[in-house]
Amino acid sequence: MAAFAAVGVLTVSLLAGSASSHRLVDVVTASFAPALNGLGWGTATEQVTLTRSGPGTIDYSAAGAETIAATTGTSPVTFALSAEGTTTITVTGPSPAVFTVKIDKTPPSIFVQRTTANSFGWNNTDVTLAWGCNDTGSGIASCTPKVTVTTEGADQKVTGTAYDVAGNFNPRTSNVSIDKTAPTILGVASPTPNTNGWNSTLVTVTFRCADALSGIASCTAPVTLSGEGAGQSAAGSAADKAGNTSSTTVRNISIDRTPPLVAFARHAGWITVDGSVTLDAAATDALSGVESTAFAHRTVRAWMLQPGLNSFDSSATDKAGNSTTAKTGLTVRVTIASLEKLTRMLVSNKPVADALVALLAKHRFASYVSAVNAQKGKSLGADQAAALVRFANALK
């Protein structure tokens, strides 16, 4: 819609006696396209049209932001003003008039000051944005007030806008990413301990980190515990890209990689076939403790053994599952006298025992062996007969 402005009215009075008459001279009006706003500003090149109320010419000039030398044109006169700033149009004929055209084509400038984000572009607290607006033409009409963003989220768009008096505007959008929630972290030890709560190998603690919003920036690398000891721990931490952190500690990691010590008590080291000996073994473990011991105490009868060196084992297991074995040796010596005593110990029939002893006394070992075999199942059990034969053969 065109805007119109009119100059004043020039009145000429003619006096004739007591009578008078008035004649209204031509009036020049101006219209503008596009229309100026209510404060007289335009935001583009303005087409100015000067129109005389009657036919004829118009004398005009312009000064200010744009200059037009004194010009005469036939009504209606149309010309363009494109320079930014204020231009004053002066009409001198047919009647004086003054029109003002203000043009501002340049949008205002706008900048934002905000709570600084970290290198990943994230904040872990509320974010405040304050806009500043400038305009060197028509001036600032409005500027978005300060805004504080409190909600969590990625790339939240917050827009501030500057408007100048002429109606130009300039929006400025900032992306706000807020994550106030700490990441999660879980530590897992491997391998798992046994039922006694002990490990007999190295233990590696792996940390699993997660963050649902900004994502994980760092997570502690796996920690391997190699040292022995009870109640050890491994600590880990997680940081998300917003700077939130969490930590955890895996505790009660007990490692014992050293087997227990097993030792036999001192003994004579030999025995005759008619004798017996008690073997004792003791186990110790300085860390997790002894869980079980095999052959800790045993009475050994010589007739159940082989002539010569016999080996005995005793094993122990600690609470971590480490095992060890100790050995000891016992030599069985065969003499005629000891075999005679053994014969009387094992043969249930005395006359038979006397007969067998008589054969040994005469060194008739083959006959002794035959006679012993003949008593198997009678005055001798099978194992007892086998033992007497075994030792008699050792004397041959």
C-alpha cells in the first residue's frame, strides 16, 4: 500500500471592496513503493511517485543519502531511491512540500555469549545464552533476552533474533548439548575365584563403561594383578564426553600361586621284614592355608612291601588349589632271622610255622617256597603267602 504525504496549502486573497474570494493552489503528494513502515523506514529500494493535484509540472530536488539536482518533471513524477540512510525530497513548485525517505537494507548484527562447551562440544551443567545486537542504520528494535537451558540432550537448537527499526531481522542459532548424568562402569575379575575365594593364577580386571548420551571419552584399561596376597583390589574410572566421571573398585581379590610345603618326619630309613614303621607327613601354607593333606600319618608293615627300596608319597593342596607332593624312601631288609620271625607272625598253625622255620634255618629256600605255597588258603592267606615267597626268593 502506498503512503501519501501532502504539503501545505498556498492561499491567495484578492480584495475587492468588502468582498473577497480564495483560490486553492495545486498540492503535491508523494507515495512510496514498497510502503514505508509506521516509523518512516523502508528495507529496499523505494519507488517514489510525486503527484500534482492538477495537471502540470513539478519542481523538486533531493539531498541527504542520495542527491537529485533541481529537476522539473510532468506530474506524476517517478524516481527510485536506493541509498541507505535518510534522503530529503524538497518540492518547490507548484507548491512547497518536503518528504523524508529513510532506507535501511542491512540486517542487524547479532552475537551470542554462552556457557563454554568443552572440546567435545558438551556441557555437564545448565547453559546460559546471552545475545548482543547491533545496528548502525535504523537501530535495534528488539533483541532476544538471555536464555538458560537446563534439559539434557544433544544438539538442542536455541535461536536468538535481532530486529532493527526498519524491520530487518537476523536470527542466530546455537546448538546446546547437555549431559549431567555420570557414565556407568562395571569391573569384572577373571578368572573367578574358587569356592574358598582364592585364585592360583594371575587375575585380570576388565572395566566396562557406558554412557547413553554424550558417549564414553575414556575407560580404564584392563588391570592385571600378578602379586600374591589376600584382599587385593583394582580401581577403574570412566569419563563421558561431557566431563562427568564415575569410578569403581573391584575388591577382595586373593591370589596364592605358591604350592604348600610338604615334608616327612625323619625316620630310620630301613626296616626288616618282620617290623613296622610309622610315617608322618606335615603340610604348611603361608598364604591361603592348607585345604587337604593325603598320607599325613600311616603305619607301614614291612611284609606288605617289596624287598629293597620302597617309595612313599604325601600330597597337599592349599585353599587356592595349588598342590605339591613330597617323597620318602624306606628300605626293606631281608635276613633269615627276620624272615623266621615273620613266618611265625603270619602262619596261624604253629607246627607248620616250626616246619617252615626249620627249612629256613637249613637255607632250603626252594623247599620253603614250595611249603609256603602249599599252605595258601590253609594256615596262610594269599597275601601273606605271597609276601613270604617274595622275601624267601630275595634270600636265594
